[in-house]
Amino acid sequence: MPGLMPQPSAAALDPVSAPPTAPVEQPIDLAHLKRMTFGDRSLQREVLELFGRQADILLARMQEPDAGVVSASAHTLNGSASGIGAFGVARAAQAVELSACADELKPALLRLVVALDAARADIAALLRAH
């Protein structure tokens, strides 16, 4: 009949299960940290504290106008972050390292600061728990 909308089949109305969501990446991958420190809690505390101090120093160096200093500091932070399982920080540091011009550098540094803030909060919680 003209003017009538076709009705969906019963199969079309059956609920569809959603695909599983991607796991949310934690600022610090605890399994990685435990592997790297052989499960030694005092060593975990030490490397987390060292990372925090080093990150502050390196981030300050990245404020320099010298692109070589920025790149080298970001490279060092990338390695340190990877070592403790702060993979979001590592990726953000790599983006800073690879930023060739000031237009790319500023947003990359901002993303790095955000990633570092998340890692610092996670580290603070871990240190309180230890």
C-alpha cells in the first residue's frame, strides 16, 4: 500500500551486543613496573621517586629555545618513562622529540605536561600505598 512504511523484521530489532571496549591505559603500567623491578617494592618506590625528579628537570630543560636541548631532553624522558611503564608519557615525549618546528612543539609539550600530570598522580597514589 502506498504511504505505509516498511516494518523492520524481528531480527533487525534484536539487540546487538556491542564490541568490547578497548582497555583504558593506566598512567603507570603496574605489571611492567613489577617486571622491571623484579617485584621489589622498595626498588619500585625508588625508581618512581627518581622518575618524578628527573621528569621535573627534563621538562624544565624543554622550555629552552634550543631545539637540540628540547629533543635530547624529550628523548631521555621517553626512555625513562618507558622503563617504569609510563607509556603515555613516553609517547608524548617522543612527539616532542620529533616536533620539528615551534608550531608543532607547543601542542606536543602541552600533551606531554598532561601525560606527566596523570603519571605523577598515579605515582603519588602508588607511593602512598607502599
